[in-house]
Amino acid sequence: MNGIVGASGLILDELLLWEKGGKGRRGMSMVAAEVPEAPIAPELCGEGPDFPDLSEIDVVRHYTRLSQWNFGVDSGMYPLGSCTMKYNPKLNDRLAATPEIACVHPMLDDASCQGVLRIMFELQQFLAAITGLDAVSLQPAAGAQGELAGMLIFAAWFQSRGERRTKILIPDTAHGTNPASAALCGFTPVPLKSGADGRLAVETVAAAMDGETAGIMLTNPNTLGIFESNIRAIADVVHSGGGLVYGDGANMNAVMGIADAGKCGIDVMHLNLHKTFSTPHGGGGPGAGPVCVVRVLEPFLPGPRVVQDDGGYRLAAGGPESIGRLHAFHGNFSVLVRAWAYIRSMGPENLRQASRLAVLNANYLKERLKGTLHLPYDQPSLHECVFSDLLQHGAGVTTLDIAKRLIDYGYHPPTIYFPLVVPGAIMIEPTETECRDDLDQFVAALKAVVQEARDNPELLRQAPVRTKVRRLDETRAARHPCLRG
């Protein structure tokens, strides 16, 4: 029996699921087969998986217990910077679970699923209106795949023109997946340093732009939580050199309904529906990363896309210039339904208001915590604010120690050590769904932790102390995972 060491040091009698049960236990009864058994080739047979024999109550208690140990936005503030872990209305979950929507088979013909095709068609239109771009594909199944689609569109565009361009400019404040997306499509990422104000300078882009450069991948607002106010001039420089501008839309939660990507000069943009548009995310999924483009790039979009004609709605495969399918069917379809429901229920003005409140909350935290934590870029924030552990160095306390101690106060830690341009970064995104009272409690907790760092730094280095499991060796756990406890 494997026990788990609790905060008091006592062994908690909690068995892992694999160690529960007894031979012969059953949680269900299988209906007798109505067809004769078919023999299976011996070479396809093995010893079978080592599954335990469990009763229904064994399974229910195990997973209920795990859910009570877990942390999510429904149980507390989840201030992960650059991830937009906001509370999402349960109404949209309920709509996505509607049997007439959730049970539609993806291989039905168009005439038999007009309702869900209409949802997809309207979502395409909504996202085009929100971004200010002309055409949308819902194909990408997540943000990183949306980035990949954008870079594939870049490559297809230049190939169609008979041009060979090999480089992509990427600022040091871009999302971390941008260089990988560019490299996967055969481009060489060229890093660009941001200025002292946390923004990318037009002159920096102009100096790097040449005939081999396919374009730039720009995150706006960037990972410092700062709006790239030079975006239009940067786009003009790239366009004058024959390049394209990619806008990473993962931080759309700060600017939806306010900033027009098309007017900013962006040619391609992906959106993380699971961050901005009402799908709870974390733990690797589910997600959706639609890609939006200007009119001239529409032929290159991945298909199929939903179109409307006299016969209603139908799926249209991509043309000869399309980059093709990115996966089977329509990805995490329930994510698309949630996004559609969120946009329909919010309306244009409330989408704008959500962005305003997200920006207000981030600036409120920045001002309340200024002086408690080091603020490397004292600029107006958008969706998030980035601090560092510089003021705690004298006590020998690190960003990791602060984050671990916050767990003892009941908070999920913010994003740490990213962006890389800020050593010891502490990136906090409160989102629009946290009220002022909750923000004040979070500030009080952080200030208490910083005071403890002065008075008793060893307490932080031992944290967390009030959890089921004490501080783990995360590097060793990643390299040598123990999956059975």
C-alpha cells in the first residue's frame, strides 16, 4: 500500500486506483452478445492490460476524491499569465451538451445537419467581425496548430508567387510556440529584441527585413502585457519588403471588440477559443485555434469550411491552393459551440466590456503590487502585468518560492519564469471575471508572502506545507515520471 504524506507528516490511507479492488469485483454487467463470437488471430492477442477488478463504488470514490484535491477556476482564482484562465458561464457548457448538437455524427450529409453547419458558419462570420479580417477557417484544433496553419499559409502564398523566402522575424516578447511553428514550416526564426519600453521598435524590424524574410510573427498584446503601439508602422515596413504579418491572437481577451487586426495591418491571425471564448482549459485541452486571414489569402485556408448558398449550408473543401485538412472532421466541436454561444449571449458591447474589465483588473493589480514586487516595465498593462523577484534576492527567496507559498494561501500560482526577457518573471493575468474584493484578497496574500520572505525566508523555501503533497522535485519528476505512486 502506498500512502501519501500529508502536511502534518502523517500517512494518509489513500490507495491508488491501481492498488484498489479485489479479484472478481465488477462495476457493471455486460449484456449477452446477440452475435456469435469471432475468433481473433493469435498474433493479435497478448496477455491483456493489467487492469484491477473494481466495483462501482471503488471507481466513484477514487475519482470523486481526486476532484476534491484538484484546483480549478470554479474553486479559486487562477491567475496564470498569458493563459486567460477565466470563469466561463455554465450556460455555454449546457448548450454544447444539448443532445441534438452533441450527438450529431460528423459523417452525416449536409442536408441532415443544417443546424450545426449554421453554428459553424455564423461562428466564422463572428470571428471575422471581431478580428476585422475577411475569412476564417475553424479547422485548427488548438492555438499551436492555428500558428502552424498560419505559417503554412505563408509558405503556400510565397510558393504560389514563385518566391523562396526562408526567414521569419519573431520578437523576444512573442509566445513561446511561435519559433517552433515557423521552424516546422521550413522557416528560420530570427529573434528581435524589444526596446526599453517593452515594445518592438520600427527601426529594429526595418534593419532585419530583407528579400529572404517571409514576414513577422507578432504577439499583440505581447507577453509583457503591453500593446505593440507601433504595429501599423511595423506592418507597413514588412509589407513594403514583400512580407506578410502574422498576429498571434492568443491574447485577444484584452482587445476583442476594440482593436481591429485588419486595420493594424495583420494578414493572418489565429485565435484561442479555449482562452477567450468560453471553454474551460488547462491540462492540455480541449482547444480550438481558428485562423483568420485577409481576402487575398482566403484561397489558402485549410478546409473544409462552411459556406451558404440557395440550398442552405454546406461543407466546401479547400481549392487547389488550400493547405488542406489539418485533422479529421471538425476537431473539438463542442469548443466551437461554446464560442458561438458565448458570442451570441454577450453581443458586441459586452465583448468590448469584457476586454475593458480585463485591462482594468490587470492595471489595478499592477498598481497595488508595485513596490511589493519589482516591476521591470512600468507601462500601462493590458491583459496581464509582469513582475520579478528582484526585491526578494536579498533574502535568498526566488520566484519559485513565492509561487509555492501562494498555494498555501489557496491560490493557484501565476505563470513564472516567462517571458524570458524578465529574469525571475511573475506573470499575473486576473481576467475580467474576478471582482475587486477577490483581487484585494489576492493582493493581501501576495503581500503577506513577501513579508514572510523578509521575516522567515525558510518558510517559503519549504512551501507548500498545507497541501496533500509537499514540494516536489519537478525536474526529476519530469525526467523520471513515476506513474504508479
